[in-house]
Amino acid sequence: MKIELDGYDGRILAELQADARMSMTELGRRVHLSPPAVAERVRKLEAAGVITGYHACVDPAALGYAIRALVRVGRAEFARMTDTIAATAEVTGAWNVTGEDSWILEIAVTDVAHLDRVLTAFCALAQTSTAIILKTVRERGPLLPP
Amino acid sequence: MKIELDGYDGRILAELQADARMSMTELGRRVHLSPPAVAERVRKLEAAGVITGYHACVDPAALGYAIRALVRVGRAEFARMTDTIAATAEVTGAWNVTGEDSWILEIAVTDVAHLDRVLTAFCALAQTSTAIILKTVRERGPLLPP
DNA sequence: GCTGAAAGCCTCACGAT
DNA sequence: ATCGTGAGGCTTTCAGC
């Protein structure tokens, strides 16, 4: 599962993070490799766990999720928390972290009533503090080898 | 730029969020549409801004980013903040939010010295408080029509 | 990692519902 | 307006080198 990454791999990762549906032919053209060579490298990056998947990115607002928020949640029983997260589709991100608050959640809701419904589920487990997202300045920033 | 989404679109969004590199033939097979029909729907979802892109997902740890953190940053001059974010590739997410802290950043660094370097850049703008990510329970949770 | 051939995919035009 | 069918061109993939 470990792997040595060279310059080709770095450029491949950059291109596929920018456009995951790019053809292997086009990708090869951009990094100056033949289609079979670049396809084999991509296959190895997937097998090594460097590339974990390919995902379409959807605009929450376009689906009617007018409000996005980051919610801090205090110390709560781990299993109870993961169960509640698993049962809540509005949670788009969930991290267990160090600090006074043990959890940070990223949520998407349609309106204030919806926000209240989601927060109520987590208020039952621990104290919450909610920060409404005003502007998303960066998201899914591309990662390159250090 | 507005659009009515039916059951087909919902299933298409679910499939492409799970695997963005799926062929239109396979996608059509799964939602019970012909390849041209499903390709036309995907094209319209892109044009309407519902699908904003397709991205390969990379494991930070596999690239050597052993530490991920969520950093809260207090009130800072907006332009100064966006400039610093733009100049810092370690910032994988950046949100301007309501509350006592005006910003929440998601960062990926290789070690503690690297963490210090990144935090120092933002400490110059406002007070920061850093929460190291212990476990990622959910990330890029799929969004479906409400 | 490259080349070449076979299989599969994408996309266009066109006809049907 | 939207779907399905079929042909042509491109992409992917497997040998062999």
C-alpha cells in the first residue's frame, strides 16, 4: 500500500483532482505519456490508496439547501454520536477533533426550521454552537505531494 | 439556470457522487435509461450548475500529510485573509462564517513544524484556535434533492 | 513505456412516443 | 419535449516488444 511518487504521478493527481472525468488519452497528452502508460499509473495510484475515489460535486444551493453551517459539538459518547451522524443525511462532513469541543460537523439544510430539526438531534447529545457559512472561499482544495 | 429535478435526476446525482468516472452506458443501465438519454440529462445538470465538477479524491495521509486540522480564526480584514488563504496550498477548505470567529479553515500538513509554519501565517491576522482531526467520520457526504 | 488491434464507449442524426 | 436505435469515430485495454 506504500508507493513512490514521481513527477508524472504529481501531475496526474493534479489533473484528476481538477477533472475526474478526463479521458486517459487526454490525461496522457497533458502529462506526456501514452494512454496505456498513464492508465497503468492511475490504476496503481488507486491500488495504493492514494486515489480513494472519484466524485461529482453538487451545488447545495442548486438543490435547495439554502443554509450551510459548521457546528461544534461538545464531548459526547462516541457511539451515540456516530449513530446520530449516520442517521442524519444533512451532515455532509463530521470530524472528531481535539479541544474543548469533540466534534465539528458540516451540515446543509433547506431553511431555519430544517436547521432547528438537525441541531435538536445533536443538542440531545452535547452542547452545540453553530456557525452559519457566509462565503465558501475554498473547498476540496487540491492536494499535491509535499 | 433553474431546473426541475425528477426521480431520474436524483438517481443520476447519487450515482455520479459515488463514482464520477462511471461510463454513460453503465449509468444508463443503473437508472434505466439509454446512454444518449442519460448523457443529455447529465449535460443539463452541468449546464444548470447542479453538477459543478468531477474530482478525484486523494488520501492526505498517503501523500505524507500526517496531520489534518480545523482552525478557527477571529475577525480579520477580509482581503488580507483571502490573500493569505490563496497563498497557502495547505488550506484545503476555507469558510467565512458567523460567530465570534469569522473564519474556519481546514488544513493538511506533514508534521508539527509544518503546522507551526501555517498557523504562524494566520496568527499574524487574528487569534487562532486549532483542533487536530482525530477521526474523519464523514466527508463529502452525498447530497440528494431534499 | 510504446505500438497496434480488438472491444467497448460516446455521440450524432433520425424516428417514435 | 424526451426517449430509443443505429452508425461512425474515439477511447480503452490487452498483447507483444
